[in-house]
Amino acid sequence: MPADRVPEGGEQQVALDPRSVKRARRLGLVVGGLIVAIFLVRLVAGAWTQWAWFDSVGFVGVLRTQWITQGVLFVIGALLTGGAVWTSLAVAHRARPVIVPESDDELVMERYRGAFEPIRRRVWMAVPALVGFFGGATAASQWKLALLWLNRVPFGTKDAHFNKDIGFFVFTVPWLSFLVGFLTMVLMLALLAALLAHYLYGGLNFRGAGGGAHSRSPRTSAAARVHLCVLAAALLLVRAGSFWLSRYESTTAAGSRITGVTYTVDHAIIPTRGVLALAALCCAAMFIATIVTGTWRVPLVGVAMMTAVAVLVGQVYPAFVQRFQVKPSEASKETPYIKDAMAATMKAYGLGDIDRRSYSATTDASGGQLRGDTATMRGIRLLDPTVVGATFQQLQGRVNYYRFPASLDVDRYTTNGEKRDTVVAVRGLNLAGVPASQRNWVNDHTVYTHGYGVVAADGGKLTSEGAPVFVEKDMPTSGVLGKYEPRIYFGEDMPGFSIVGGQGARELDHPDASGEQKRTRYAGKGGVALSNPMSRLAYAVTYGDKNILLSDAVGDGSRIIDNRDPSERVKAVAPWLTTDGDVYPSVVDGRVQWIVDGYTTSDNYPGAAKSNLSGATSDSTTATSRNVRALRDGQVNYIRNSVKATVDAYSGEVKLYAWEPNDPMLKAWTKAFGGSVKPMSQMSADLVSHVRYPSDLFKVQRTVLETYHQNDAGEFFNASDQWQVPDDPTAGENAKGQPQPPYYLTLAMPGQKAPSYSLTSTYIPVGSRQNLTGYLSVDSDAGSEAGKKASTYGRVRLLEMPGSTSVTGPAQFQNDLDSTTRTSADGSVPLTQFLSQARQSGSTVARGNLLTLPVGGGFLYVEPIYVQARGATSYPLQRAVVVGFGNKLAWAPTLEAALDDLFAGDSGADGAPQPSQDDANSGKDSEKDSGKDSTTKPSTSSNATLDKALKDLQKAYDDGQAAMKKGDWKAYGEAQQRLQKALDSATSAAPSGSVTAK
């Protein structure tokens, strides 16, 4: 045939050059080899760096245990899944019948078999390998379940229905559920592989016996029938186990009112699950019988009957019981189960011992009413940590490459012999503040490497300008915290990695008094040494950064520090913990330590209500802050703050302490990771004094108490007294509709003899009413004894308002504040006019945290008002304080004046915070901030210079107050400058070197 002719009915064939085919194959092999090599190099480099990191923090045993557990589970899962599929395929091939094609259909199948045979071995290996890989990965992902089950311990408490130890439901049931689900998947894949293979090789023919189109059962060879029946029987046996196990799983199933067993579950669902398990066993026996009888009718009828039984007893019967037995007298039938659920929920969330009090709050304000609450009033925190971050930045930031977080923290430090609530923050590293001309790889990773110092301000004291009174400030550090290592290499929002140490002092440290930049060289043991070229190569591959390998800034003595976020470091060394979304820095034993609260959680506690962690821990602060986050770990119905962790800000050292040593889940995890958690006895007294009750645990608990504060099962059933956390009435536009966050305050609850550092929150009823119905607090002071927490720590106190009492709620107070015509304490300026004038002048008005305090026999609201002028370098200053009691509201530039105005001219709270005239110019020059809180008054003197200075002082003060009332902030600032000059002059002229203070 001529080369240019095309065969009839076909296409022209193109001959392929064998050499081209070989070259293409070689090229494909080379490309494939390179891809595999790159994958392996990255895999090895990642494993190398991960092992080196865990070794550097002393937790390599954790990684080893995790890898071994995952590896064993992967191998077992891969062998089971891949082996089952391969076995099905191999058995079907070896047992294939000899078939002589007698019809067109059989001829077609024979052609398919012939075409498939050349690639059969490869498919027989590839399919099981692929399925096995995914099966192994699925099994490996459940390594935590496996470790918990292997190291399970008893809870010592039994559930209300099955009378089994709680540990059975928390540790064993989840593991068995996974095994049942995994085996179901394995057997279904094996059965599917067997069906396909037997069909391909003729062992299974769906045309039925005799080939008739109307035959009712498939035709199978004896070998195929045995194979398929064994697999089907095994699958049904596993399903029988699943039905039986689901009886226990019903204790954590969510119902319309409660979680767990209800009347219908107890009398209909649990018994029928046993019936379904028996039905599955009978069906399995029918499939085994088919091996002998050779007919599929019996097992197929059995499966159909089991399906019908499942519908009848699994759905119809429970619905019948619910409709005709429960509904007519639901309250009485469900009461025992509600009581069990209430008890289980309170125990699972650590709420079993609440101090509950009925609090008939008075709404009348009278003179001297706060005299009995002087200690509480002295500790009122006026500084809002979510507002004053910009103020800290302007007054104490010092250089652009240091910054403070948007939301600061509240801690406790001793000032002048008194322990005070203190707003604290560290100067973190801010590469965005480095001039663009200085941004390069060397500077970003080896020069700008760390933050510097802790800044702290008294939470209840302000300068006369409304600026914080810093008790720890400046660079180098100075203040009440004493001598400590100030450099911050590990903290929130730090760069990805820095390379420190090496030769010479190249790292920028801080400017000295003359403004010259000091440099330092890291001398700690944090991070991983890069002296070994292999380590540098591994990190260069891991980070995809060749400069780690090639730069002359990296060499002998260099160390790479990464994974710098405190919360992430704790999660890495304790992957079984859920960490609190708000970590905070404290100066402990001469070191800056990040304190991280760790939780053990479960969603398998029988009868306990489930909480969505993300929803429960979200509030107006998490909606607007980068460094305070809501939790993201799904649903739980058991939670304990089992671990207090610390991360050293200089060395990165991580320590875990068993804070709840009797927690069964903590016991199981410490058995699995022996030696990773230190006993509480090793906690120093200084560390104990700075730990606090964690906010996320409190948020979860307050969410649970919205419903479970009710003691009576009848009230619970009727949902007649449900509460909710109010929306934050002071939130900005980005956080509208978000719950009010809890607040750390030092206060004395009714019944307490002395104030205690506490975490507090409020409740309002569900619905349109906004009045206050409950007030929740928890003692957050752990004491100051080494290795021991205070007996009162963690005590939850709940004040409940009687139904006959109507107490103003947070939103109602805020509505009054926004609309009131009430003038300031001196009667000159209405509050609305004050706010309007501030906004009209171009300034921004920010509402501070709305604090609620149970004092004076009722509830006192305190809300600071901040004003921030226009300009890139402006910052918020507190210009007013609004207070409310009952239906009455007052405001003034100071808390003391506002309280006196609110309580008929004399609140009786002599210790209420007031501005410090000694710090009048702190807002403009924080170096002059003295930290005093006395209010300067003119005094009589024969010294002419002193007399003049005191007159100038009084005039400047009066001018400043008048300017503030008019909203003339420029004149106010000028008056404050004159005030400071007069104060300096008076101080110098006074015989004792100071001005007499009240």
C-alpha cells in the first residue's frame, strides 16, 4: 500500500522513532527523579529542623512519642486497608472460573480481560498502595485517641445511666468508635474490590442463573460466593458492634433541651440499638449459611428485613414513644434526666461548688453609701487595656522598631508596699517601623532581632491630663519591677526567624541617654545552633532562604530562633493542650515570662452540655485585637485548666506545670509523655503570685451558666429564667453585637471580708429586657506561696437578682450616658455637650471599659471616657469618668468628684483613685512622670517665690478646667504647660523640696 494512502475506515498511522520514545522516557524518568529527590530533600530537611527544635527546648521525647505512635498507626492502617483490598483482588483473580464465551456479552468481557491483563500486576499493586496510603494517613491522624486509650485512667465517678466510670466514655468509647468506623471502611473497600474483580473475571454475573433477563439472584461461582459472603458477614459483625456501641454514644448526643439520655432515649433508642445489633448478627449468620446453601435469597431478604427493623425500631418506635408517652406528661417524665444532665454539666465544667447568693440590690444613692467599700474603691481600674495601647506607644515606645500590642494586659505588682492592678505590656519588635532604606536580609534577620523591656502603669491612677502613671518605664528599664533581663526575643507578633549570636555585637538593643544606639550579642541558649553546615543547609531548605547558607553574617556561634509565639511554642511541646487566647507577660524571678494557660478538653463526658469554644470565647476584644484570640477547637463538654505554662522571653525555654494534678485527662497525657509536665511544687512563689484564673475558661463557664444557673428542673424545662451575656455597649463599629468581655478587677463580693483579684461578668435576661439579672465573679488570686495555690483560688461566686428587683443593665446605663443632660460635677457642662465639643474639634472620643461593681448594697457602673486629638502622633487621654448607681448618673474629670456628685456630695469612698498633679505633664514628656498620685493644693508660705508659684499654679489649674469645659483643647494644653512650670517652681521654692499634698 502506498505510504500516502489511508486504509478504508481508518486513520493514517504515524510511525514513532524508537530513539525518540527512549529519549522521552529518559526525560520523564529524570524529571520524575528530580521531583522525588526535591520532595525527599525537603522532607528530610523538615524532619531535621523539627527534631533540632524539639531538642533545643528539651522536649524531644514528645516528638519521638508522637512520631512512633503515628508511624505504628500508619503502618497498621496501611496494611489493613491496602492488604484487604489487595487480598480481595488476588483472591478474585486466582479463583477466576474458566469461561468459554457463549454470547456477545461474554465475548465483550473476554476482550476487556485480555486488554486489562498486561497492566493487571501494576494495577493490582498501585490501587492497594494508594488506598493503603490514605488508610494509613487516616489511622495516623488519630494518634491522640490511641495514646489516651493506651494511657487511660479512671475518673472515679460513674455516669447516671450505665453506671460505668466516666473514663470509659472519655477514653474508650471514642477509640472504639474510631476502630469500628475504620474497619467498616476497610471492609467496604475490600467488598467493593471483590465485586469488581469477580465481575471482571466472570465469577459474578448479575444476569442471573441461566442468563435469563428476569432471574432474581446473581449467578456466582462457588469461590466468589464464599469470598463475598465472608466479607459481607464480617462487615455485618462490625456493624453489630457499631449498633451496640451507639448505646453508649447516646450519652453525649445533643437533644432539644439537654445532652445525653432522655426518657425516649432510655426507653426506646437504647433498647432498639440492642435489637439492631442482634439483627445484624443474624444477617451475618445468613451470609455464612449462603456458603453452604448456595442461594442469595435468604441473606438478601435478611438485609431487607434488617433495614425495615432499623426504620421501625430505630425511627418509628422512638417517635411513637415521644409522641404518645412523653408529650402528654413531658415535664414529669423528663425531670429525672434533666437533674442528671444538670449535675453532669456543672461537674464537667468545674462549676459544682458555686457560692450562690440572692442579691436584692438597692437602687437609691445616698451620702456616705460607699464608706464600707473603701478597699474596693481604692482598686478600681481606670485604665482600659484595650484603649491605652496607643498611649503607651507614644509615651514609652521610644523607637519606631519597637511597638506595643493593641490590647494590653492586667497583672499585679507591689507599689509602695501595696499590691495594685497594673496594666502591662512589652515592647515587641516591629520590622515595619524600620526605615525602608535599612530593610535588607541582614538587618531584618540579624540586626533587628528583639524587643526591649516591660512597661507598666498603675491601673487606678492617672495624671491630671488623663495619662497613665507609669511604675515601670524607660530604656534602660527603671521602676518597681527591680532588675530583670529586659530583652524580648520570644513574644507575640514577632518576625518569622532571627539569627542571633555569632561574632561581635551586631544586634540593635536600645538608645542610651544621648540617643546613641546600643548593640548587643545574644548570650542565651535559645534556638538552634547553626555552626554545623548541615544545620544551615537544612534550615535554608526548610525556609527556602539561601542566605541562611551563604551569608557571612551566619557562622560559628550563630543561633536561629523561630516559632517565637508563646502560645505556639506551648502547643508544639504539648500538642494535647488547648491554649488560652490571651497570653500575658510577667516579670518573674528576674525574667520576663509569658504565662500561658493550657486546657485539657473532651466532648465525651456523658450527660454534660456541649459548648462551642469559638462562640463561647468570642467577644468585642477578640473581634478587634490581633493578640487576644477566640479559641478554635470545636465543641467540648469537659474542660480543665490543667496546665500553667511559661515561656521565657529571652531564652524561649518552655515549662509546663501541673496546675490541676487530679485531672484524669492530665494524668493520662503525663503517662503518655512522661517527664514533660513538672509538678506544681516546682512553681516559685513569684510565679504563683502572677498566675490568674484564665479568661477563656471563665467565658466558657459563664456561657454554660446562662442556662445551667437554674437549680430547679421544672424551671429548666420551662426555660423560664434563661440569661445571656450582654453585648458590649462600648464596642466600636467593628465589634457591634459582640458580647461584653469579662474584666479583671480587685473587689470584694458581698460576703467577702477583703477585696480579691477577680474576673467578673454580668448577665441580662434572654429577650428584649436589658436589666441586670446576675453578676458572676471568680477569685483569680492564686496567692504567693511556692508550689501551692490559695484555697480561695477558682471559687466562683454568683449574685442573682430577685424577680421583684429591677436593676439597670449595662446597655441601659450606656443609653443613659449617651442621652443624659446631666452636667459635670461643678454644674457647668452637660455630658452630651462635652462629647459633642470634643468630636467637633476633630478629636475622637473612645469609651473605656464599662466596669460593674457590687458595692453600696447595689451596683456601681464606672466608665472612663478617652479623647484623642487629630494627628498621626496623637493618643487617647482619659478626660472624664462617668458613674451610675440605680437610675442616677454623674460625671466629672475625676472618679472621686463623680462619685461625690453621685452620692449626695460625699460617696464615703476616700480611697477612690484621683489624678496626680505631680504628673501633670506626663502626657507630653513621660520622662517627668513621677508616679505619684497626690493632688497638689496651694499652701500658705512666707516665701515670696513660693507664694507666686502657688498662685500661678492655682490659676493654671482653673484655666485648664475652664478650657476643658468649653472643649478648647488647645487652651487646655497651654494651661497644663503653665501648670507644670508653676509646679516645678513651687517644688524648688518649698523649704522641704516638695509641695504639701493632700
